[in-house]
Amino acid sequence: MTRTPVGKSYLLFVRNSDLLAQEFDETAGVVRGSSKVIVNDIGLVANPPLRPAVGASNGVLAYQTGGIADVAPLIWVNRSGGELQRLSRGASIRSPQLSADGERVLGMRFGSGVSEIWITDLQRGASTQITFSRSAFDAVWSPDGTKIAYRRIDGSAIIAGIDGSGERQIAKAVNRLWDWSRDGRMVLLGISGGYTIVPVNGSEKPIVIPPLSGRLREGNFSPDGRYIVLVSDESGRDEIYVQAMPPASFRTKISINGGILPRWRADGKELFFVSPDSTMMSVEINTGATFSAGIPRALFKVASGANLIYGYAVRNDGQQFLIPGRDTQAETWPITVVMNWWVELEGGVSSRPDVR
């Protein structure tokens, strides 16, 4: 809602990429009259790009047009950060998750203010839309690659076939969906700032991991199913920890100077994470009779062209990383500034737009 200098208030909202305004009576708490389109084709450039690129204050309206900025392709890099391959724009998906055989990648694609789940065949370059639910997130593979689990915007956790068939709900009030265990039995969910392990078959009770003093931000099952790697800010900043599977409570801090986005190598003998200065880090892991972790070492500085807000994926052998690129198109889109935009709603003429 924005209030004009003459004391009127308007609700601004986006419908089908158009920016509309409707007068709002703050005293009565009701809208007046009908809504009117004031700008067509508002851009979507936020992270994630589900929010319109528009702002208004004191009779000044600023906006970008041009569609969706988040269309950069995925990039394969090696352990030194060297670019190996830039995938086609048909593979422009976020939160990439590699299938167990490494031949397909699962992720989100944004469009018209919603997010849906897509699968891309890495050999053929063909992409297929899986969900049509108008906002689906956090997709992960089942171990055999025949199903996916994902989160809907209403907070429900869903399991479905990769063709979209056989959808069923396994949990409600879910904030994030993190991982599917390698034995296929459990899905790791973020609920109320903590972790809950939900059995896929529904015949067992969910397992709640006791909350820490900080907020839990991300988690993944170890390949052998004995541990969970997680991110918590209990120390005052994000750090990487390895937690034994409940009912055990053993926990080891892995990172030294902060870290996010942990990923296991497929054999469980190495953990990767990203440091606060955007360096890809590696830690040797021993999950034998007793758990132990080596000293984190730097692999490479993540290029400024990467967009790690959406995570990354790692080949089974840990030799290659699949990283979302950053599209720079939005940086070239002009910002249009309109003074007294509200005058046109009342039959007057606003000042000339100033494009910057």
C-alpha cells in the first residue's frame, strides 16, 4: 500500500505481470472503485524471482519491465573452479539435484511469478515440466530416480512419480524439504525452525530432531544413512555440523570459520560446503567405527558469475560441480521513475517518466 501526497491511499499489486492500483480507504478498511492497470509487463528480478521489480513512495513510482531475469544456464566446473561446460538455456533451473546415475537434473524454474519443477536430460538437453501446481519448491529425487518429493507453497510435502502421477501428501506445515534418504525410507523436512524425519510409507512415526539454540537452515542424509549434515547458526553464524541419526545425539562441528550449502560425496568420504567468502571447501570424512572429520581445505573461489543462493550439485565422484549461473540481463534493464503516478488514476496527467 502507498499513500499519495494528497492523502489518498492505493493498493498496488501485480496480476498476470501487469501492475494495478486500487484506492483503499484506510479508515473504513475497504477498497473503493475498480482496479486500473498502470504498468504492463513488470519484471521479476528478485531472489527468487517471484516478487515484482517495483517500488512506490510519496507519489514516486519506480519499476523495471522486461520479464524474468533468472534465466541463466547451469555450469559444470572442476575441483579447481575451471569451467567445463555451460549448459543450454533449456537447462536454466535452480536448486539442481542430480539423479543417482548422473544423467538427469531436477530443479525449479520460475515463470509468471510462480515456480514449477522440471527435469532436464543432461545428454539430450531436453527439459520436461513435472508440476503444474502454481508454486512448487525444494524438489529431491527418490534413490531409484522414479519419484520426486517437493514442497508446495501451501506448506504440504508431496511425493509423485517423475511423470507427475500418483501424487500424495506426506506432511503439512513444511517450511523446507531437504533430502530423501538413500534407502528410500525417509524424507528430511524443515518444520518450525527444526528438522523432522518423515517416513515415506506412512506406517512409522515421524522423528523430530531436538531443536538447537539456533535455527537449522539446511540438511542432508549421509549416504550410509547414519548421519545428517546440517547448517545451524547456534554459534551466532552459520556453521556446518554432522548429527548422528536419532535417537543418538552425537554432533560434530565441521566448518571452522562459517559455512553453508553442505553436500556429501556419493561414498560419504568427503563433504563440500561454501565458506562466507564464497570459497568451495572440502573436508575428508571417516564414518567407520567412530566418526571423524579432517581439516577444511579450499578448492576454489566460486566465480562471481555463479548464483549459489540456489545451491549446487556434485558428481558422485566429487570431481565436478553443477552450479547455477547468474544472468546479467536484469542489470541492463532500465529503471523507470514516474512522479505523481496517481494523478492519472484521477483523470490528470503525471509527470514524464525518467528512465535511468
